[in-house]
Amino acid sequence: MNRVPQVVQDLSLIRRAKGISQEELAQRMGTSGAAISCMENGKHEPRVSTIDRYAQALEVKVYLYVETDEVARAVRALEEDGALV
């Protein structure tokens, strides 16, 4: 697999916008940084349960990774709040 699912791209964008490293996300999820890297680079297609844990670790509501427009709004809100790193 070489294509990164849109949901993973969106969550990766939110992760970076919040200033969370792959290692920190991995700790929050109880997995390895390598697993996060593989998922974000399209080397591994995650299960729905993994995507749910990813979103929970980022404190993102489920609908945000279903609605791309909502992701864009969330990122803009982070920018406006000065929360982007």
C-alpha cells in the first residue's frame, strides 16, 4: 500500500498542528513511533479501531475525521488561537 487514506492524512495534519510528535502520539495510543510512521506514510493501512484510538489520542471528535471541511475549520481555529507550532 502506498496511498495514505484521507482520514490518516487529516489526523496527521491535526497532530502536527497541535505540535504532537509521532513518538508522543504513539505513547498516547500505546503503540510504537514506527507504527505511526508506517501508517502516516502509507506503508500500513490502519483498522477502524486504530483510527479511532488515533483520534482519541488527539482529542478529536469522530466526525472531524469524516468531514474534511470540519478538519479545515479545526486547523483554522488552532491557527487563530495561536496553537499551531
